[in-house]
Amino acid sequence: MSAFDALVRPALVRIAAPGGGYDPHGDPYWGTGFFIAPGWVLTCAHVVAKGGSAVWRGEPAVGITWEGGETTGRVVLAKPRPATPEEVPARWDFPDLALVHVPDAQGAACVRLSERPPTTPTPISLHGWSRQTGEVRIRHALGEAHAVDGGALLLRWTLPVEGVSGGPVVDLRRGAVIGLNKGRGRDEGAAVPLTALRELHDVPGGEILHDVLRAHDKYHLNRLRRPRGGRTWTAAQMELWPATARGVSPVRRTQLYGLFAELPPPSGPGEVMALVDAVKRRVLHPDYQAVLETDARTWRDGVGLLHELHASQRENQPGTTDLGLDAVLLYAAHIVRHLTERYGSGPGAEGLQRLEDWIADESGAAHGAVQEEISGLLYPETPEAPEAPGAPGALGTSRPGGARAEHEGAGESPPRPVSRPAREAGARADVRIEIDAVPWATPQRYTWRMMLLFDGNTVSPLSGDDSGVTRDLLQDVLRAPLVDALRRGDSGDHLAAVEVVLPRELFDEPLDTWRLTPEEEHFGERSLPLGQRRIVVLRDRHRSHHPPSPEWRRRWRGSEGGPLRAVPLRAEVLAAGAEAHAPHVRRESRMGAYERLGGAVDGSVPVYCGPVGGGDGHRAMDVALAAGHPIALWRHGARDHGDCAEFHKRAGELLVSAGSAEGLHRPVRTLRMRAADAEADPGERSEHVWAENLAVLYDPPDRPPFDDLLQGPPLLGEGDR
């Protein structure tokens, strides 16, 4: 047996009907699984599905046999999962994963899971049970993982045989499990990348996965400290580690992950990635921002993105210096500071102290400037240390004046203007949704793109659909991508804002009332309308395709600095009172409105008591945007305009109290909550009824340029994302 085959075998599980055991002539076996933590088996969903409806009802209907004995388990998490226990899916799409709880297997040996996406090509070994030779036996084979495509890890030079589905795929270069066998095609095999396990965090009950992964890391730390005879996964990985290497060795990672296992888990990928981004900006480049997003769900996932950093990854900075140790130690120190500020002496305080002690012990091997930063993060109350040569900046970047900083120093990039993001302080990013009309489509359809927006300048695309959907389906289609984007933009207690870039005919779409779940739930954050929990603003799609006009820039400066004051979007509304919308009332001319709105003092905000997606409101909004106004208030759902004078008065008071553009966000969110509170005292609620369906245009001119409007139909085969 190979070194890793000997480590995998004790963790391999034969999955069958309860009572199947090792008997080669007993009930047909279903497939393979493997222990990833004491009492927890990972396999493919299509393997356990052979047990029928009892499996999906959560009964102990999964027979588990391994070197330590025979017992039963029950499926706790799965994706995909049949809509009803009796349903039999026609196919099993990726990720095709199931997590099985086996409470009677606390002493089982466990594999070592990779903490990073697979690097291809890489040599691999496949493991599992098979009856290919007539008897149920453990099989293993060697091959290569050569690509990741469409959610599948593609294998060549070996093909999974019948029965090994659900078994582990081991990366022989790094000594860790990187996937699960799924199936085979004509010329290549397909495996589920282990990174797909992160998707189980999002299924009902998915929070248990944090406990399972913490148990995994504690298991391997305990094995490192008390080997109990035999080789360990950490020892096998150390044999692959170059003797002269400087960096985050397998021993260090095992120790660090075991310490992370004692901490409160991150609330989502944004909390992890905010710290990873901060570290990369320090060790790679001050302006660093990843273009493509990573769905990091645990603190260990962040290490997977950092421990193999090299100086060659710096822009225009050749070199092979290993930056991984500096990056990981700095990341761990950021976690200590972040969780200390969030929880204080609450959950995980003892674990944080042990992590802090470990960082202090290991940081002697780090770069001098990193040691100082770590000290500042761990002991913020101490006097500031003398500035390191060339700091701040990325390690090894160029100093001002052209001199190159060595690895001992740090460079400083010239400052650049950064536009003010809409999100609340502390969030990682805003979520930006771009929606465009498809001009040739009948009925009218709209394309969409979901992305993260960092500091108002840098975008990271996430998902989209260029074929388009009808307006009535926008909320349902965008719900899941929006949930995913918000997880990435949120960081701890700080929530991402949502800015939606729309064609003007959609300005009355009630985006602030959208919910992140389609079903009625118990009162909670997912059941609240977006606008009652987050900043939700609209932006104009048309003028985002053109360079900002001088009027737009000037008016934004006035709104940003304040004070703010109301100006009617439609002048005749206040003059004619309740009859303003009657057909016989003379409308303000377009040029007259342009002269009035264009001549309003800077800081003026057009307000209107009715909708602007069509009719007179749409016409007036066109004029306001042409006059450069970056902010506007209106009601997207109003139909009875008898309270227009009240609306304009209250909107004016809101603007005065807000003071500036940024000051609008919190009071608008509060108004939305109070106006929607059906259980409030009638007298108190009447004070806020004017703000029902309140919409906000918040459209600064300093966002990055984007693609031009869609001018023609996509070529055949395009747009199927």
C-alpha cells in the first residue's frame, strides 16, 4: 500500500442497507463514504438515496461498516435533496453531497481535508469499495486531476469503477483529500471538489457543518500531540514538505486549525475575506483586490488562500520569496483582534488567548515589519512601535522616489481618491445589481448581473443572466444570487448595502420590500424586507454609460457636503394641491422644469409623492437627471395623491435632519420600519404613513465605468450562464 492508502483505509466506509456488513453475498451495497470527523461520514447524495424515503425522513437507515465495526447512521445534510422523501430524482446534479451522522463511531480514524481549492494538474489516488472482481473489496488507483469544469473535478489516466462513488480523492502532492468520486464518462472520470462542501452551509440545518469541521481539526491536532502509534496525516504531509522550506508547514497548519476550532465560527464568507483582503493588501500591494471571489466559510479557508503566497504574485515584482508565513501569522492576529472586538470576554475567550500565545511563539520567524503589526494587533493598548523602514505599504514594493525596498522594508503607494461607499462602516463590500432592458425582446425582458463593489471603485463579478427574465420574475430569479452576494459583502455585525442600477421604467420596482426567503418565516433577519435591515438605493442605468457631466459632479459635491433641502420634482403638484394629477391641470413644460431644477442651489433634492416609472413622474425624473441631481425621493407605490403637501413637507424635514447624502441612510431605514409596522399604535403609525413605499435615488458620479448598453441580440449559444 502507498503511504496515503494506508491512512485512507481505516477511514473508508462501506455504505449499504442496515445489516449488510462485510458479507459479500449479503444485500447489495450502495457505495462508499469516509469519516471526516469522529462520528461523521461524507459521501455522495446519490449513494445514500438508494435507501429510499427512510433516508430522507432522517431515520437511521444508512448501514455503515468500517474497520472499527458495523452500525447505522442518518443523513443530516444533503444537496441536492428530494423535495419530498418519496421523490426519486431523475438525475443527481452537483454538488451531490451527503453528510451522515454515525454516533456509534466516535473512535473512527479520519482523513485529512484540504483547506484550499484543488490545484490542477496534480497526481491523485482514488479510494473506495467495489465489487468489480466479484467480491466487495477496497480498491485504489492512481491518476491525475487535470481540470475543474462546471463544478466537476475532472480525472484522467484512471476511471472510478462501480461502487467507489462517494470515496475520497487524495492529492498526492499535498497529502489531503480534495474531492469525492462521483462517476465516469467515456474518456475521463468526474469527482466532486471538496470545496463544494461549503454549499452545505446554506441548506437547512447547515450550521452543524461548522461543528463537524471543528471536530475534524481537533482530531488531527490530538493525533499530532498523541500519535498513539502508526503514522499520522500530518507526518505524511511533512514527508512531502521540502526540508529547506520556510513557510506554513503541515505541523503549523495542524496546530493553527486546532486552535481555530476553539473560536466562534465566522458568520459568512465576507467576514473571512475581509481579513484575507487586508492581509494581501499588506504583503502583496496596498491596492490589492481579488477580481474573482472565493466562497470561504471557515477561518481555515482563509489560511488556504494565504499559505502559498509568493513574492512573484506581486504586480511587476519578480521573485520567489515565500510570503505565506508572514501572511498567515498576520491573518491569525487579525482574527484575534476582530473576535476580541466583537465578543470581548464572551464566547471563545480562552481559545483566543491560546491562539494569541501560539502567534507570539511563532512570530519570531516572521518579517520584522509583520512582527510589529502583529504586536499592534494583539496588544493595541501598548505604545505605538517606531515605524518600520518604508512602511506602510506592501512588503517589498517600491519606495517613493524610485528606490526599491528590500524584503526587510515596505513601500508606500501614492494616495488615490476613493469614492465613498454606500455601505455601513465595517462591511466588506456593497452588492451591486445591474439590470438592463433587452430592446428586441417581446414580452419585455431584463438581463442582470450581480457583483461586489469595493470602495466604490473595484468590482468583483459573481453571477448573471444575459438571456433576460420578465419583470414579474426578477425578485424570484435574483433571490438566491442576492443571498450569496450579501454573505460575501457582510462582515461580522456589519451589513453590505444593496445598490440596484436600473433602467428608468423600473424605478418603481419595490426593491426595498424584497425578502431573502420566499416563504413566510418566523420573525428574523431573512424574513425582513431588505430596506428595513439594509441600505437599499437605486441608481440610473442610462447615465452610468456616459462620463459624468459637470452638473452631476457639482451637485454631488453639494449633496455630499450638505446641507440638503427639498425641491419639488413636479412644480404643479404643490401649486394645484389635491387636483395636481387631474387631466385639466397644466403640466410644467420640460424646459421650464429643466430651468427650475437646474437653477436649484447645490444640495437640493427633488421629491415627489408619486411614482416615476411612467407618465408625468417619469417625464419629470428625466429632467432632474439631465440637470445633474444625484439624489431624489419619491413613492414607488403611491396611487392616492391627496397627501402630496404632507409628503413634501415631511421629506423636506427628513433632508434637513439628514444634513448630507451619507446622513440619509439610517433615517430612511428607520422610516421604512416604522411605516410598515402594522402592530404599532395607530396614532404613532399615522406619523410615518407618509413614508410608505419610499424610494431613494442615490447616484454619485464616481463609480467605475461599465459595459455599454446591449445593442443587439446575443449570438447563438451566448448568454447561457
